[in-house]
Amino acid sequence: MDLETFLYDLHFNTEKVTPSDWQVDWEDAPLPYKLYRDLPVVPLIGDVPLILDKREAHRKPSLVELGHFLWYVYGITQYSQSALNDGLNEKDVSFMQSMRRFVPSGGALYPNEIYAYLNFEETPQGVYHYDVAHHRLVLVREGDYDFYLARSLKNGDNTSDYFCTIFISTVFWKNFYKYNNFSYRLQGLDAGVLIGQSLEVANRMGFSSRVCYQFLDRAINHLLGLSERDESVYAAISLSTDESPHYADKEINKSEIASAIKLCEELPLLKHISYNRSKRVIPYPLLNKMNEASMFETTKSFVRLKNNHSAERSLGTEMILLPFMEGFSYDLASVCRERHSPDIDFIIGKLSQTQLSTLLKETFSFSYQNDLDESSGTIESRMSLYGSFYNAEGVPNGVYSYDSNTHTLRAIDKGDYRELLQDGLTMPNVNLYQAPLCLHVVGEKDYFKEELGYRGYRIQQMEAGILVQRLLLLSCALGMGGHPLLGFDANNSDQLYRIDLKGKTCLIQIPVGPYRPRAWLKGSLQS
């Protein structure tokens, strides 16, 4: 299958990307985290705070603070057991156990790993892996790699200004074993919600952050000691204590083009031993082919995207002006502990105008520094929000697009479309009749392929994931729940919103609304 067809089927014909005879070998499932053997470790303090307070300005970052940051971003936070009713009597009940984290993940498989390049006094300078199973850092490669990263990352010349650079990688087998080739779509979104959580935690702790999507993949993978057939870095996040860091914004000097191959020759190959539990790993050639096609080999590939948000304002004629609410604040730590995906637990209820207005406004009322659009850092230039509304105060039942610039809903069609959306679910594990909101994150169909090549697809998925995580946290803070879904008919939704001929498509579906308490046994792993 060629890559263009694969990406099309991945979005519009999902049944074609997984073999019809695919069976999951549950007994040979990999661990949801990576374990290294025989490497130096740096323990992190397990006594993490119940409340995330902003640090004192200009105080030097500490290893304790970094440990708190990593735990709230991706630590194992909870052990849970849920009952699954497979039939009509008690004997048909089975139980599912899982170790959960604060970010959602398809099937709770957590395909991502976190590495950190540290540059402060308490630990040897170098690259570490965050061992979530033991809440510690594992030293992967010791040394000063500021100059190496300066040539590997877009605008990476100020890497030494940050005390830490986080690398988010994807381990392909960790969710391929269950979802086969469909895992490629999940992996970008999982990385995106992880980036979104990192941005939220960094902001609450008083760290400045910058996300890098454009880098020399082979050079970064080589630095971290990753085999790109098994695992590859998707994004990097630099952390600083400077409240107003200076971000370089300049054209690439054509006389100083860096090459991934040349950079790899500067460092010895690492041959560390890791463990994932699976005894039989099935090849995933399409994922490897996509990953290789998405790589940047030289810094000549680095680009900056143009703002194309103006076309969005032409959608819809009838507008509903939403009330402007005062700045909304909430306790991030308690919301993280409370948030989960309700699935069958949604219950229909009236959505107040305050809840709706706050949810939509706050979802887009943020900017984040990145290497796609250094000038503004606003995600709304590439993403928008559409939705089906039912039983929302002050909003007639129907489908709308949200204009974040004017804080208005633009009517597309009136009516109750819950049945249409329910019928579009490929796996009906959520009752959409019970959710007053069914939102869709919408992006460009061509995923900026002209500028970014196939890399544009995974960047688009990651940015959608950032928006999804912010939406989920806000939903929980407003007393509701949200459940991200990829098992929906994108053709169906695109036609509903009349965007199928406008070069746009629905990337992910999120029903939002009140829900009943779940019947499960859960225990916090917070000491």
C-alpha cells in the first residue's frame, strides 16, 4: 500500500488498514512502559504535592521540581479495576486491571516514552530516560550536547538557555500489538495529549516552555540511543525558568546546513538493553515506512507555516453571541486526579450557558511557543472546533462551528443529530444520545503536506491532541466529562458540517457532558 492511500484509509476507510483476520495476543502484550537494564539511576522524590503552586520567580530549578513535573505529566498515578459484563449472568462478568496516568491513551496502552536532556547542577549533564515504573531517571548518555542539539533542532541555538529539554518518543509495538496499522493515527494523538499536559503543568509550575516539531530525526534518535525501527522521537519541549525567554526567529543560514548523517558520526552508537515483555514482536512495515518518510535529513527541510485562519470566518450566516465570562481558574492537580473518560456513564442534562461559554472560550484562550509559527504561537490558525449541540441553554438544537475570534457559534443546520452521529460510531462504546455536546476538532485535509511532507500528518495529530487535552481538563473543571473517540465515520461528520468540499476534515470526536459515578475500584499511587 502506498503512503498516500494508507493515510486516506487511516482516516476515511479505517476498516481497510487492519487485516480482517487480526487477532490480539493478549498473553504476549508488551509492558506499558520501557525498562532499561544495568544503567546508572537517579531516584526522584515520591512525595509529590497535592496542589501545584507556581514556583518563586528566578529561583534555580531543582531535581525535586523536575520529579514533580514528570509525575504530573506522565507518572503512574492510579491502579484501577473495572468489571466488564460479557453476558446476562454473574458468571459472564470479567475484570480489567490497569495502571493509569493523568493523560488519556487509546486502550490505556501509553505508547510514548519521555527522555530528558538535563542541564543543571544536581545531576550529571546528559540524556536521561524517565522510568515511570520506579519514578526515577536512568542515565542514557552523559555529557554536554548543547552544540549537538543546536544543530539538530529548528532554532535550537539557544538550547543552553533551558535547564531541561524533554523528548517525547513513540514505541511502535506498544499499541501496534492491539490496533495494528491503525495505531499510527493513535500514536500522534497520544503524543499530542502528552504535549498538552506538559504545557499545562509547566505553566502551573511557573516554567516557560517551547515545543519543537522540526528536528533531524536520526540525529536525535542517535543521541538518545533509539533504534528507529522500534522507537522514534515525535517532539521536543524545552523548559526554562525565564518568564519571557527570547525565542530565535530567523531564516536558516543556507551556508550552515546541518545533516543528520554527519551529526550521527560525532557520537558513538549506544547499545543499551531494554525490556518490553513480549516474546514475539510482529513486524510493522507500514509504520516504519511512514516514520522514515516523515524524517528530516537536513535543516534545509525546516519551514514556517503561513496563517490561513481567515477562511474560517465565512462559515455560517446565523450567529449566536456567547456571553463573555471572567477569567476561569481551577486546581489543575485535583482535576487531573478526577478526570477520566466516561464512555457508557454519560447522563443527559442541561448544559448551562456559563459552562458552554467557558468551555469554548478557555479551550482556545492559550498560545504556546512552537517552531511552526514563532510569531503568534496560536493553535487556532490550524485547528477549529465544530459540534452537535442538544439541550444547551440559549442554543437551539443543531450543528455549529465555533469562531474563537468573535466568541460566537455559527449555525450550520438546526435539528437533533445525535442519531446520525451514533450510527457513525464504528465501536458504539459511548451513548451519544446522553451527551449534550459532541465536539469535533477540525483541521486541513492536506495536513500541510506541501510544506512539511508526510511529517505534517503526525504534527497535525499532535496539535489536535493538545487541543483535546485542554478540552478534557476544562470539561472536568466545569463538572463534566469528555471522551475522545477515533472510532467514528469522518465522511459522515464532514458532510454534516459541510466541510467535505472545503478542504477540511474532522480529526477526532469528543462527546462532553455530565456523567454518573463509575462502578470501579481504584487506588491512588501518590505517596
